[in-house]
Amino acid sequence: MSAETLRVALVGNPNCGKTALFNLLTGARQKVANYAGVTVERKVGSTTLANGRTVSVIDLPGAYSLTPSTPDETVMREMVLGQRAGEAAPDVLIAVVDATNLVMNLRLVLELRRLGRPMIVSVNMADVARARGLAIDIKRLSAELGVPVVETVAVQSRGHAALLAELERQAEWPVPRPVDEAISLPDVQREVRRILAVAAPGATQFKRFNHRLDAIVMHPVGGLVLLAGLLFLMFQAVFSWASVPMDAINEAMAWAGEALSAHMADGPLRSLLVDGVIAGVGGVLVFLPQILILFLFILVLEDSGYLPRAAFLLDTLMGKVGLSGRAFIPLLSSFACAIPGIMATRTIPNWRDRLATIMVAPLMTCSARLPVYALLIGAFVPQRTVGGVNLQGLTLFVLYLAGVLSAMAVAWLLKRVWMKSSYQPLMLELPPYRLPKLRNLALGLWERARIFLRRVGTIIFALTVVIWFLSSFPGPPQGATGPAIQYSLAGYLGRALEVVFAPIGFNWQISIALVPGLAAREVAVGALGTVYALSSTGEVADALAPVIAQTWSMATAYALLAWFVFAPQCMSTFAVVRRETNAWRYPLIMAAYLFALAYVAAFLTYRIALWLGA
């Protein structure tokens, strides 16, 4: 055992509150979720005991057994046994169990006990079990298991002090005797029932209060209607609730531009700040309220326990198009960003099912597309309510739905042409319904805001400066009559690309904005802001939305929306696909089919819109 740092591993079933306990012990801010697979790779933090000893805490992926059936469980087993390359076995195991589901959770505890390692059991969510009438005799449970047992309520910051105090007494713990012979699942179940009969009478008959609610939420018809209604409400709120803070950010950007123009002499520096930074970065920053509203809904659905039920609800539908029900959470995660969504596919045990999910994950509308959608919808869709329905929110809902339907169609084609495999029904533990904790919601929103602002301050800022430079140099020749940007490097590049994109209605300004969009989708908005700001003849460029509303046709706007439904992913996504599949052919195939889909969709949209007189 380490003489200085105590290595502790948190082990437990999915949804047992293990990650919340990790956050409580270490102060880390890892995502808390109700689905196996959010913590795919290990997470490490540290804390200090009262005696001054440092404790390194490892948060392992949720698992149901030491016999792995998914990559998550493989990682957990390797870490616990010390078989993972470059990792030593932990000194102490903390087995976290859900007090409301001891029948399931104690199976893993009994498996871990047979390893003969120092172990402590954390009975988490004990307050919920107590509120529902389940009494747990902690001392008797400890005696039956032969290891220390501590009661915790991680989401309310209770019990961790007792857990740390118990770790200080670790040298005094009884160490279970290692057992080599295998044990059958029926024997494990009988042992669990025996222990609970004396330590938690009634646990085997314990019924969750939410069964009646499940009858509504998971109804094959009513449940789908409820899911559609929740998503529709979410997209309505993105426009209805965000208007005030967005107006405030717009006014702040306009004030900053006017102030700089009034106090700085005309020249390259003023142009960089006003036409580059404010027009470009500010044009992206204004969409932060809409992104936060979108994530607020997703976090509420996660913390409430609804998302795994939605996965079950859609399992049959997804099975018909060739996707596993386990693909639901990775695909939903892709609404935030395709990168964590693709990484979350590690929870899918079948390789072909996993690959199919990876290939269609980019078709989910990631948050980086939202600024583009919001810009075009705000410019071309009237801010009007018809029958209580906000038309802009309805348009956004249709765009997200188009991404989902296209993903289903591509998955159906892939599984019938390229990667045939049999349908595997989804097996998943449903967590109890919970009221979302305001602290968790606040931390989740802050994390998303921090990520977005970091992208704005790094990638988007850097690319905006590059676009400004390309749009400003070289200067126009003597006697030039057009805007200076037409004679710049960006102008020449844009007109060269326009040859490719003119058939789908894109002008050279749009064509040049698509290039930095390969690094980050939001940069397309910033690039348009910079390009049109430098094309402006006024002292301060107008807001981007009214400018494009005056200069673009409806057909062009619709074509650009169609393009971004299918547009190729950012380079980071392709890099992750390469890493997850260990082959270059899959990201190359992905890029090719996404570009083809985007071009065809934009072409058809543009031509149909022209035919209809748009």
C-alpha cells in the first residue's frame, strides 16, 4: 500500500450517485447524469484527510458486474484488478450503492468482496429510501457484509465527513478473505436476499413511487406525444425566453462599436476591433442565452430521470431503422456536441451498432449550429405567434426534427447495405424520478457557458482575426470603385469558391464563411459578421440579421439552413471518429457523405424555393 497517497476507487452501478459523491469528496465538477456511460474514462481528484494524508480518488465507470459486457465495465474491471496498463490497483475500494435499489446494487458489492481488497460501502440516497418507508440497519448491514458501511446523501453534501473519517481508520478494517472459486448468479441473488432480510427488511418488496407515472410517461402512444411536446416546448422557449438577454447583448456590442469608433482614429486597429472582433465575436456571443436555455431543458430532463425512459420509449422505433436503444443517449448528447456523443457510444457492446451510431451522430443538431439557425430564422422568419405557437420556435423545431429523421434514414440505409446485424433489445435500469437540484443545474449551465465563452475567446476570436486579415489585405488598387473587401484575399478566395456553391444559391460571402466553419460551426456567423462589416459603407456596421435579410433571397436563406442540417462536422469531430474507430476510412467516409447530403439538400431546397417564387 502507498505510504503517502492513499489510492481510492469509487465503484458502483450506474445511477447510484457515484459521480455526485466524487464531486463532493474532491470538489471536481464532473457531469452528474442518470445514464450508464457518462463517465466512460476514469476521472481523478484528490482530497485530504484530517491527519494530513492525501487521498487520490478515482471515479470509475458505472458497471453492473465484474464480468464485462461493455467497454465501460472492461475499464472498471481492469482498474479494480490493477490490470490496466500503467495503473496500479487501488489501495481501497469505495462501493457506492443506491439505497432505493439494494437488490440490484449489492450484487456488485458481493463480487468486489470476493477480491479480498480493503473496501467500504457507501449507502447513498438513504434519505430517499427513508422517505419512501425503507429502513436500513447500517450496523447490521456492515456486520453481514464484513466491511464498514457509511450512509451518505451526496447531492445534499451529507455523509462525506463520516466517509473520510472511516478512511482514516482504514488500517483497522477487517479485510475480506479472497475467494477464487466462481459463484453463480442465483447464488449471488440468494445471498443478497439473505442479507437484506436481516439488514433492510422489505427491501426485496420495495416499490418505487414512480410506477404509476411510468404508466403515462412510457405509454407507447401517450409517451411519444409527451416526448414530442417536451421537445416542442424546448424549442419554443429558445426563442421566446432569450429575446430580452439577446437584445441586451446586441445593444452592448453596438455601444462598444460606437464608443471605439468615436474615440479611435480610422485605421487598421480600429477596423480590427470594430469590424473584426465586435462584429465577428459579438455576432456569436449574442446567441449564448439561446444555448443556455437549450441546455437548461436537457439538464432538467437528465436530472429528473426522464432520459433513460425516453430511450426505452424509442427503442422499438430505433430498432426498426437499425439502431440500438443504447444509441439514444449518445445521440441526445450529440445535440450538445457530437464529440461527447461519439465517445458515449462506448457503452454500445455491439461494434456494428456502435459504428452506425458514430456515423449518424453528426446529423444531430449540435449547439454550434444554433447560432447559424438563430441568425437565419431571426432574419427571415417573422417574429409572430399563430395559434399560440411562435413561428420562429416552430421553424427551429422542424430543423432539429429534420436532423433526427435524416439520422434515422441514414442508419436504416447503413444497416441494410453496409453493416448488417440483428436487432438487440435494450436492457437498462430505470433510475427513480427526482426533482432536479438547483445546484446541479447551475453548475451544468455554468460549465456550458464556460465552454462556450472559452471557444469564443480562443478558436472563434483567432479565426475572426484571420478572416479580418484576409478580408482587409491587400488593399484596393487605385481607382477601385467597389468595396475594398472585393480586392482582398478573402474576396478572391470567396469568388473562387462561389463557382462551386453558386448552383445552391450561395454568394461569395457565404462561400468564404463556410471555410472557417470547418474548425467551429459558430465561426460561420462571426465570419459573415466580419465580411459584411467590412463591406459596409457606414461608420459602424449594422447588425448582421437585417443586413442579410436585405441582401439575400429567401431561397438562399432556406438553402443555407438545409446545408447546415447536413453540413460536414468540425475537424475535432473527425479526429475523435478516427480515434474511436482506429481507422481513417470512417472519418473520410463520414466527411464525404455529409458533404454530398448537404450539397444535394441545399440544391433541392434552393431550386424548389425559386420555383415557388421565394
